[in-house]
Amino acid sequence: MFKRFQRLKKGLQEMVISDDCSYKEDNVDSAQFVKETLLNDNWWMKVDYILAFTAPIYDVLRKTDTDMATLHLVYEIWDSMIENVRKMIYQHEKKTEV
């Protein structure tokens, strides 16, 4: 879902900025919240971060979701996944410290 948000980012932002959109009239408070969220760079950075550290987990699931026997590969794949997740989290924490 976050990948889809990321792909549609520009379109979503254009939609909430547009005066032609009729969704704003249904629930003003919700519409304002959606607009502020979609235009917030910090929120998009969080989306990028979530995608960065979940990508290795997703890759492991994709590699092992087959009809073939993959149990013998799980330990090696698991170790590299853990290392990649740690790397992404470390890079993110280092960025936020500065």
C-alpha cells in the first residue's frame, strides 16, 4: 500500500490542492487532515523509511513463497535480511540524530 502511495504521490498532492475536487465538501475536518498529511514532507519521509526497512523482509517472503523446497535457503536469506534491516534502521537513526 505504501508503494502505491509513493507511486501516486504527485497525483494525490495535485488532487488535494485542486479546487475542482468535491471530496472537500463532504467532511471538512477529514479533508483538511488528508491535505495536510499529503503535503507534509515529513510524512513522505516516514513512508520512504518504512518502505526501506520492510523491503528486505518483503524480499524474503517473495523468495520463500514458492512450491519448491526453500527451507535450506532460509538461514542464509534470513541473516542477510536481518543485516539489511539493521543497516536501514541505522542509516535512518543516524540521519535523525544530526
